[in-house]
Amino acid sequence: MRMEGKVAIVTGASRGIGRAIAIALAQEGVNLVINYTNNAEAAEETLKAVEAAGGKGIVVQADVTKPVDAEKLVKAAINNYNKLDILVNNAGITRDNIAIRLTENDWQAVLDTNLTGAFNCAKAAIRPFIRQRQGGRIINMASIIGLMGGVGQANYAAAKAGLIGLTKSLARELASRQITVNAVAPGYIDTAMTAVLSDELKETITKQIPLGRRGKPEDVAQLVLFLASDRAAYITGQVIAVDGGLAM
């Protein structure tokens, strides 16, 4: 599945699933634009891991909720590598609380990052994809919460469900240009985002997973790798869960 010389932007690549995706792509010869918002040190650690995997990358600070920053990411790819082939919209946050206690700021922050941020980056990438006339790949990081909801996660569920709708709409708009757009819906994955949960809750969730274990960031990265490759050229508009069967 070597993708030598391809160029990818991975948003939210400083840790967790984003870092695993960047490393997996680097192992297949993809040049990376590693995006972060606040944690420069963590982003540099991702770059070191990419280089250790034999890949090349640059680190770019950008707040994807701002259209101008999304444009900056795309320009960084073009300026450094002369093209862009793959966009992975992975940046995301949580601000969990039951609906009656959910503040307007916590609602808006999650929608802005998880949904509007993905739209901003996709919009910025579309024109270069079309100009290059070589197709392209947009992979949006959704969640099974966007498919089944979650207690205390109305904002997160709404954002991820919206991202699934965005994925399908963009897939229809861009298919004639051979640009594919798909969504990956992780289940319970061991990351810093889920580490804050109590051991009791983790155990409860694990018992609900048919495969009997929690996921790893690398489990998600392998699907992203496939969808980014030429092997997935005839797959578009799909939502694929990586959840051990949790959302069946």
C-alpha cells in the first residue's frame, strides 16, 4: 500500500488518533503536514515519530475553526510539497455535560471545532484538488456517538452527526472530480480524551464491546490508511465504524 510522495494534512495530529494516523501514513511514504492548535511540544513529538518511521513532515499551528487558518494549512502543503493529495479532518474536542447543564459556550466550542473546522479545511482543500486533476481523498473523523447518541454528549453527538451529513454531501458534490469523501466512526478508543473516565465506567463500556477489548489509535489509523490509498478509489460517501462491534 505504498503511497510514496503523496502529501497529507492531518489536523489535530499532536496526539492520540491523529498522531497514529500521521505515523501510519509516514510509514507508507506520505509527506505530512502535522497540525496542532495549542500543544507545540506534542506536535514536535509527532514529527519525531514520523521521521523515525522514515517519513517527512512539517509542523503547522492552525486553529481550524478559523477559515484563514484552514487556508494556511493548505498553503503550507502546497508551498512545501507542491501539491495536496489527502486531508484527514481529525481535530476534535469534548465538553461533556447533560443537556440541561450544557452551556452555550460548551455547545458552540464543540460544534465549531468538530464540524465547522472540518468544513473549513475541506473547503480550503477542494480547489487545489480540482486544479491538480488527480482526484483526492477527504477523510472525516466522525464517531459512533454521531450514529447512536451519548448521555451527556448532545453537543458532541450533534457535531459528529453533522459531520456524517457533510461527508455524504461533499461525496456527491466531488465524485465527478474523482475526489472521494468518507467518514470513520471510532468507538471507544484508548486516548487522552477517554483516559479521564473512571475505571468502573471503562470496564462497563468494555463489557458492551463484542470483541471484548477497547480500541487502540492504531486500529483507527489502519482504516484511514486504506481509505487514503488507491485501493479505496471506488469507495465514497461511506461511514465506517471502528468500534469492535459496539454500535451494531
